[in-house]
Amino acid sequence: MKQLITITCLMIFLSTAAAQDSCLPKYNMPVKTIELSSGKLAYVEKGKGQTILFIHGLGGNLSHWLKSVNELSSAYTCIAIDLPGYGWSDKNVDTKGKDRLQFYADAIAEFLKKKKIKKVVLVGHSMGAQTAIIAALQNTCVTKLILAAPAGLETFTEKEGELLIASTPASVFEKQDEAVIRNNFKMNFVQQPADVEQLIQDRLQMKRCSNFNIYCETVSAGVKGMLAHPVKDSLQYLQIPVLIVFGANDLLIPNRYLHASLKTEELAKQSAALIPKGKVEMIEKAGHMVPFEKNNEINIIIKNFIQ
């Protein structure tokens, strides 16, 4: 009887563990964690040399930068993090009254301090790039900044902001079915790479997880956070070399509905002109997820800019 109970308990434990594992994205790389004041932060680390820290965008996770981590780790120490609320990091996030992006920037600063990283190149994508700008302005250990399809350069009126918030409550993300999810991914690319399917499967699996509603709330809060912490007026204070990289066919930035007449390259050049040491690189035949779609090109650009 005791043996039967033991076996039953073991089966319950294993099935629970399997369910938890299936709710985590697949990285195919050992995941480390570090305890911050905001909770457990997950990251991957590979290579030796100068440190590059990669930050993902809204709704994403560190897998969006894994190809760069693997490639560039031959010459650099490459770290990619899951922002609080995403991936393998703690899901329940208490921002302690701070706007979401300032909270993320503070988590990055605490991570760098706990890891004893004295100098770092920050590389961010979309919301992660906007967060990287905030972190760079507040931390002297950031020596260079690479912004891939950065959010935050585009400004919105109060009414436009209200419209964006009203159209992105957590319930919108909860209700998305497979067709909508696949179409949303498709909008990020000119030619969608085959390995995007793993990202899609990870996203679909999340819908079956008990904490999916928390993820949706995190994404919705990210939209509010980006609007709450504009960075365009702060670009002039960046005294380090800054590179802005956009896909020439980005359909998400600028917002095609609210600012249809503003072109991506125009926005990039206007923003770079505000930065004392700002530069722009446009990558042809690439969409918003340019680091994933044109990874070879991005890696070359990163290497050249750092050197």
C-alpha cells in the first residue's frame, strides 16, 4: 500500500513538473538565475571577453537574441536576459510604483552590479532598446549602445496614447487564437525564417498554462510603460556611441495607423541627429524583428560597431 502511495505521489509530481516545464520557452542552452530585489531573473551567458548584454522586446524573451549570443560568444561574453515577467524569470512583478520601463532599467542596473560587470555594451530590441536607453542614461558602466528597431523614438499625443492603451488591455492578448498569433508574427518579417516556428509554438503553449493571464497583463503593462517613459527628449544626453539599426521594411515602427506619413528611415535619422555620437544602419528586406530575420547582418554590424 505504501509503495502504491509513493508511486502515485511520484507520478503526480512528475506530471506537475512536466506541465511547468512545458510552460517555459525552449532555449536549448543552460539557463542561469540570479536573485534581485524584484525577484528571480533568468539569463544565459556564453563566451569570454568584453560583455554584451542583450535585452528583448515587448512580449518576447531571450530566445530572440540566442542566435547572436551563439555567434558573438566566440569573441565576447554574451548575456541575454529574460526581463521580469517574461520567459524563465519570475512572473509576478511588483514595480513598487515605478513605471514599467524604469523598473526594467533598475533590474538591469542591479543585475550588472551583482554580476560585477564594470563595462558593458547594451543591445536592445524594440521595447528592450527603449529600456536600454534609460539604463544607459543612468549607468556609467554602459560604454556603447546598439538599438535594434527601438521603441520610444516616436512621440504620441495624449489622445494617441489613450487610444493605444485602450486597444491593448490584457484581455486582447488572452483572446488571440492561433491564426491571430501566427499573423502577428508574420507582420514582423519580410521573409519569415523557418526557426520562427519554435517561437510560435512557445507562444501557443503559453495559452494552456495557468499563469497565461499574468503574461498578458505583463504585455499590456509594457505598452503603458513605453508611453509613460518617452526617451526622445533625452537622446541629447547620451554621451556614448549609439547605433540605431532598423529593418527597411519595419511595419510596426513608426505606427502605421497613427503616423502613416512618417517613414522608418526618416525616424531613425531624425533620432540619430539628436545623439552626439549617433549613427544609423538600415538593413534591406528586413522587418521589425530584424535581429532574428537578419541575424548575420546584425552580428557583423555589432562587431564592427564595438571594434
